[in-house]
Amino acid sequence: MSNVSSERIPNNVDLASDRKLQRALEAWQPRFIDWWMEMGPEGFQSDQVYLRTAISVEADGWAHFDYVKMPDYRWGIFLTPPTQSRTIGFGDNLGKPVWDTVPGEHRNALRRLIVTQGDTEPASVEQQRLLGQTCPSLYDLRNLFQVNVEEGRHLWAMVYLLHSYFGRDGREEAEALLERRSGNEDKPRILGAFNEPCRHWLSFFMFTYFTDRDGKYQLLALAESGFDPLARTTRFMLTEEAHHMFVGETGVGRIVERTIELTQKNSNGDARAEGGIDLPTLQKYVNLWYSVSLDLFGGEISSNAANYFASGLKARAKEDRYEDHLVLDEVMSFEVPRADRSGFDRQDVPLRNAMNEVLRGEYVEDSQRGVDKWNRQLEEAGLAFRITLPSTRFHRATGLYAGLHFDPEGRLLSEAEWQAQKGQFLPTEDDETYVSSLMQRPIYEPGKMAHWIAPPAKGIKGRPIDFEYVRRQDI
């Protein structure tokens, strides 16, 4: 494919051949820029940032690295090439040709899926808009902005689908994506985790590790969709999502590395006394962001999930790994809380109705891999502390365990027990105040690093760690 970066809206969907669609998206573009200037990274819009920009979908060169001001970033529309004679790989339409247009009977469900995915993209930018003002290094500042602009491009990807395939309804939904605001009481974002405050870099690294990992699994499931434009769009988005999780995994790992150094330096093993983030506090933020991210998969038992699978709209991640793509006879067993809170009863549920839990189970296993890496750091340093993922019952607001209280091991707690103990499990205001106090002064000098985090193992795209990843204009 030829380089498309010269077009007003870079794309590989032959946008110029559809003048009506092109005009509609060009009319939406200034509204997007207005949103970006209002809700994007505050105080950095005139800076030159060393960013990766998508210019094609080819594996050997889909991204271009150079300095760019974020408002001038080449947001665009990219779909992976179509697979000839592709058929639907699951559900009641198994083996039928994929859809290039929206089937009327699935219009509302498809629109709901696309809008929900699209809403997460600007939400995360809004959550992170002030973090640049407390960055631990220029390396981290650039990574924050890379995540932000790619979330902006993922919004473009969903807006393209809404404009292209859903007529007036789609255009109205695209407008609404720019009107909701993360954490706003009147117009909040659709999903709970995207209304959580992200006040400091510890939460940012947890978000990019845990919450963006949910994004990975949602995209993997949508990449199997029988609606081919959605499948092709999300497959390309996955190439960018990997960087977001890398930022989170290595960010937490660097905090662990520095915390180990400060723990060993202190005679009482107290990293806080040395100006670091102690391991028990780190564990609380794992508990918080992991639990709110678990909710993003939806309820354990879901008729919507069953309908999405049956219709061929949303599958399991990497569906071709499975032998049975109809899933008419399999069941999944759940421990369902009794109404009197005296314990649990075992209940078998048709597997189609448990598709959210199938996806969540893979997410749990994937999340554990990073935790295992952090724990190897602790083990090699001779520290006894281990980071753990809490029970999937803990701190849930959606599904079977919503409205009930559990400790991180999954034991049922009374309201009084929860109120007495929750400060041991989740960050308190004192924890928030302390962590934020470590990050009051941004580090804008190339190669320098905040006290509470270790430097990265290497720089970006072969550049050294002390490279000027962001050229500040206002300092």
C-alpha cells in the first residue's frame, strides 16, 4: 500500500472514493481537535514529541517515528487487509460468509458494541490529561503521550465504523463520544473503570497494565466478528495496544526495582522512609485497578454475551484454538452467592451464557504473568514480600459478587468487617496523598529520573535513555 500520510485523514479504506463519508468525517475532525485541545494532555500541545505514527498496515513498516506536535498528529483510519473468502468462525452462522454491511437484525447490538469500545478511548485520555505535569522523566512523558494519541486514533477507528455503516444514528453516536466526560456526574463515560480518577503515575502504570489488558481481550474477541469491517479494524488496533501494556508492565517493574533498592537501603526495611513507594501500598493499587478492570468484562452470566456469540458478532479470543465453535452442549460451573449470604451454591450455566467469564479467565491468566515477573524481582533481591492478584470476587461492582464484600482471598465479609478492613485492601486518602506527594515536581531534563522509579532498561526505537523524547516549549 502506498504511503497515505499526505491525505487530510490518513487512511487505507479509499476514503476519497466516498465523498459523502469523507465530508462527514472532515466535519467531525475539527470537533475532535476541539475535544483534544480541551481534554487532551494539558500544557503540552505546543511541544515536539518523538512519536510513532501509523502510515500503513504492513508488518515490516507500519509506523513512522519523528517529532510532531500532538494536535498535528496524523490520526487516521486503518484496517488490516481483507481475507479472501473469509467465513464466520463461530455461533449459529458458523461457516457463512462474513458481512461487509450491517445485517439489519444485528444493527442495534453491533452499534452498542462499537459505541462501548469507542467510549473507552477518549475516556482514558481524559483520565490521564494532567499526568504530564508530574512526569518522572522525558522517557515516561513521551510514552504517556504515545498512549494518548493512539487512544485518539482508536476513537477515530470506531467513529469511522459509526459514520460508514450506521447512518444518522451513527453520526449522533460519534458526536456523543466527544460529549461524555470521564468522572462527570451528569455525562459519565459508559464503563466504570473509565470514570475512576487517575491522579498519579502509579495509577497510570496500573491502568496501562490492567485496564488496557482488558482492552486487548475485548479487541481479540471483536477481531473474530462476522462483521468484517469491525474485525479488520480491531486487528490493527491490537498492534498499538501492545505498547500500552508494555508501558504498564515495565513501569510497575521499574517501581518494584526502585522500591527494592530503597527497602534494602533503610535499616528498618521501610521504603517510604526513603521517599519510595512501599510494597504494601503497591499491592493496594494492584487490588484497585485489577478489580475495576475485571468488571469491564461484564457479568459472569450474560444473555447479551450469549446473543453476541450466537449471532457471530463477538467470539472468544483467538476462536480458532477451540474445536467446538457452536458451543451448544458445554457448561461452566459457578459458585453463586446465596440470598441470605450464608455461603455459595454451585450452578451450571450454558457456556454461551458464560462467554464473559471465558474471556475474563484468560485475562486473569495473562495478568498473572506480569505479576510473576515482578515477584521474580523480589525473590532475586531476597525480599519475602510477594505481589498477588486478589480473588475475582473482591471489590466487584458487576456480576454475581456485586453488592457483596469479600477480602482479597475471596472470603465473604459483613458490612462492618468490610468497613473496618477496607483500608488494608484498597488505597486510602492518606495513600493517595502520600503517592501524589512523591510526584509534585516533574522531571523534564533528558536522562534524569524521579527518585521513586528506576530508569528503563533501554530507550525507544534505538535511542538512548537520555534522548530528548519531548522538546518542551514552555520551560
